[in-house]
Amino acid sequence: MEYAIVFLPLIGSFISGFFGKYLGSKYCEILTSVLVAISGILSLIIFYQVLVLDYSSNKLIFNWISSGNFFVNWSIYIDALTAVMLVVVSVISSIIHFYSIGYMHNDPYTPRFMAYLSLFTFAMLVLVTADNFLQLFFGWEGVGLCSYLLIGFWYKRASANAAAIKAFLVNRVGDFGFALGIFLIFYFYGTVNYNEVFQQTPKLIQNQIIFLGIEFNLITLICLLLFVGSMGKSAQILLHTWLPDAMEGPTPVSALIHAATMVTAGVFLVVRCSPIFEYSQVALNVVAIIGMITAFFAASVALVQNDIKKIVAYSTCSQLGYMFFAAGIGAYHVAIFHLFTHAFFKALLFLGAGCVIHSFNDEQDIRSMGGVWKKIPYTYILMIIGTLALTGFPFLSGYYSKEAIIEFSYLKGTQVGNFAVFVGIITALLTAIYSWRLIFKTFHGKYNNKKINLNSIHESTLIMLVPSTLLAIGAIIVGVLFKEIFIGTNTQFWSNSILFLQDFKHHYLPIWLLVITPVIVIIIIPVAYYLFVVNQKILSNLISKNQKLYNFLLNKWYFDELYNYIFVEPVKKIGTFLWKKGDINTIDRYGPDGLSKLIKMISDKAVNFQSGYLYHYAFVMLIGFSILLTYLIIY
């Protein structure tokens, strides 16, 4: 069963990729979707076995590396954490596969797209089922490669190519830190297998190491380097710039990246390595602080964006920040709980956004929409459900996980935990504002598209609406269904998959903490409707009075401009200089180009001797014979 879960998507990818032109788009779509769906069903069975029967296993595929005492296997490791991630990856991916059948039906390269999508799923499954850091890194890089292929799928668009390259390069920065962390683990532990590393960690907590001229605690340095990798994959601040640009790919790609694969890998890594992070409070504080800053930053930027997919993308970035500061305060199970609920409502929002874009003939600017909720009522309802879950509206899935993060931050009782409470509440307020701004500007008010006739706006097909409906059901019920299992006071679900050195004190929480976020979320709905639909002049006046702040947010805190100034332009200038002075004027001039010119000049001179007169050739022969004779006489 475990083998089928991992390798069925790979089989689908192989067949669709290599035989797609013979099978045709229809059969490739059905084949890949069915195989991933089977993987999803089997993942649910595994999850049930882990939940009810406390099942765990480590299935060996083959021995990968064997050198002296160093062994690395390619295995399929199943525990509670893996079981949850299998459900998230395979179930969400299967739904997106079926949605893609409708979304990509007019694309001539659908077999290639479905092959990439299935390969993406396979790489993520390899990552979450690893029992060692090397296999995890293999899946990690596979996910990075597939993201490049999918973001740049419409490669004829210059913007898509640029976005794919940007995602690939930014992630390489994070991956470099991750690789250094694995090298340190190998050097000091002598192994890369999880269990062996985790068992040895308590023995090394006093070890110090000099890195870049600074003395670090070994465990702290390893954790920080691993977290750098997580920052790249999960688009945390400083390494976040690739995520909004990744919206250049088809909408199903955006949904898969943001809900089930890629960005969740960073959170998974930190939680998987909880037996290491628990021994470094410094590293945990860094994780928490970076998560808090990211949550606030992304939410603030989303307030003013106009691209429907980029708004949802920044919401992903913000929610990942929630997950990381939850992990940073030691509430790893709460971070995974939010990851689990987030997968459903975020995939729903992206697929809903895809339905909107589909209805508007690829228009993504919410300023060119409005007043269409009666034209596309099913899409409207689905987007409402996703938005309610995202904002943490009472009793939907996002409510349970987001409230849990704020509550556990309070229960932590530390300065970092208290600050996390404040950031969590403020970010929840901003989330509610930008989420309802999207809804009201997209579906309500006046119709603002001058290029597309209102009567031509149509509802999406069933093949797109049914998968979205399944996600909507998940967005409603998974929170209440799994709250006690994942984060309940007496839960034994996580057993040995997550290490908690310090338990949270489950004392009574103040009433204000329990009600403040839901009250904010509820109040914002009518306020947002008034500001974005009824009386838009208030916001216009507010923007005109705070133009600098508006531009600051619109330009995403100028991170792209800053990186362009510090890194891109200097590197481009150095590259141009080396190209012109080094390559063209030196290597080519005195190398291939110079040599070819010299040979041509010599040949041109030699041609002049070819007069065609016999006496000229006899004269040359006589001169040559005389030189030869002179040489023989002398020597």
C-alpha cells in the first residue's frame, strides 16, 4: 500500500510525459487523475490505521548509499506526522488534478502539464515519507524543479519565464543553507538517519563551532541553517519574493504549490526536526520572530493588491507565518493542525479564483470585475466559504486552528509568546479586511469590465465546480472533526513523531482572548461592505492622504527594488563586463576568433601563389631544392 501511494503519481507522470502525444489529452487527464486519486484513497486508509491502530512502519525500497559505516536507504517511513502530510498532499493533489481537466481543456500541451503535476506530487510524497535527511533533500530539490517547470509552463510568456527563474534562484539560496545544515549533521553525527540523529542530539547540546568567524552552539547553528531552507520553500520574509510572481503559472499550479506541496515543506521540516529544535531556544525564537514578521508583512501587502491570485498568494504567505510562529513557541502540533485546515480552504480559494478568471476570459484584476455574484452564484458561494474559513469565522476550519495558535501563544507565557498573541490578532484583523475586499470588489458593486460583456459572464463547468465543492466541505468540517485528535489536551496521536520537552499549561484562558478574534472577524464584514461597496470615497480620500504608505504597501515594502539594487544590478554589471571584456575581447579575440582570422589570412596569402603558370611552379620547386641542398651540405 505504501509503495502504491508514492509511486502511482510517478507512473502517471511517466506515461503522460512520454506517451501523451499518442494517448491524447483526454486519456492523459483521466489516467493521471485516477492514479493520484487512488494514492489519495490509500493515504486515507493509512491515516485511519495510524489514528485507530497506532500503525507505523518503515518500508525499505533499496539501499541507496553504503560506504563503510555510513548507510542511507530509500525508505517509506510512516508515522503520525507522515500520515497527516500524505492526506494533505495526495488528497488535495487529486482534487486539483480533476479540476485541471476543466481548467486546461483548451491547452494543447495538457499531457505535459498533467505529467508535471503528477511528478510534483511524487516529489512531495518522497519528501514527506523520508526517514533520512538525504532522501528528504532529494524530494526537496525535486519539488523545486517541478515548481520551476510548472510556474514557467506557459514559457512563451516572458513574465512566466522570469517568475520561474526567480522562484528557482531564490529557493537555491534557501537550499544552500539547508545543504550546509545536512553537511554539519553528517560531519558531527556520522549519520543522516532521523532516529540516529535525534537520539544523539541531547549528547551534543554543549558543543560549540566557529562559523564565519562567530562562535555558535552546534545545535543552534544546525537549526538555523535548516530553517534557512524552510524560509526559502515556505516563502518567509527575506526569501519570500518568489511566491507572488509564481502566480504566472496556471491556477491549478498555484493551488497545488500553496495548499499541498512546496510551501508546506518548510513547516514540515521544522516540525519533523522538533527533536533538534527543542534543544535550541535561540533557534525557536528566530523561527517565531520570522514567522510573526512574515504574517504581518504579507497581510499588510495583501491589503492593496489588485491581482486576485496575488491577494490569495500573500494570504498563503501570511498563514505560513502563523504556522512558523506556532512552531517557534513549541506548539508544533498546532502548526500542523493549521497546515491541515489551511490546505482545504486555501486550495478552495485558488480554485474559486480560477473559476472567476475562467469566467472573465483570463482577467485577474479585481478592479475590472464586480457585480457578478448573480451570474456565477456557485463560484460566489464557494469563495464565501473559503473566505470565512480563511478569516477564522466561528466554527469553520480556519477558526479552530487560528484560535489555537493564538491561545497556545498565550499559554506559552513567555515574552515571545505574548508578542505572538498581539501579532496574531492584528494579522487576523488585516486578513479579514483584505479577504472581504477581494469578495466585495470581485462580486459586488458595479460591473467594471469594459472589454467583456456582462451577459457573457458564465458559470464554470461541473468538472471545475465539483472538486471545489469537495474542498468547501473540507473547509467547513475538518477543523471541528480533527481538533481534539490533533491538539486535544489528552491526545496521544503524535506519539513519537513530535518531541515536546515542555508541556503547555492548560489553564483557563481569559474571556477577552477567546472572543476578540471572532468578534473582529464578524464586525469587519459589514464594515468592509460599506467601505468597498457603499461608500468607496472614504477609502479614496484615505489613500490620497496617505499616498506614501499606500505606495509602500503596493510595492511590497520595496523588497524587489532593494534586492534588484543590491544583488541583481551589480551581478548583471559584473556579468556584462566579463562577457564583453573577458569573453568577447579576450577569449574570443585571441582564441577561436583570432585563430580563425590568422588561418584565413595565411590561406589568402597562399592563394596568391596559385597563378596557374607552370614556370612559376618550377621556379618555386627550384628554390626549395636549392634550400634543401644547402642544408645538406652545411649539416
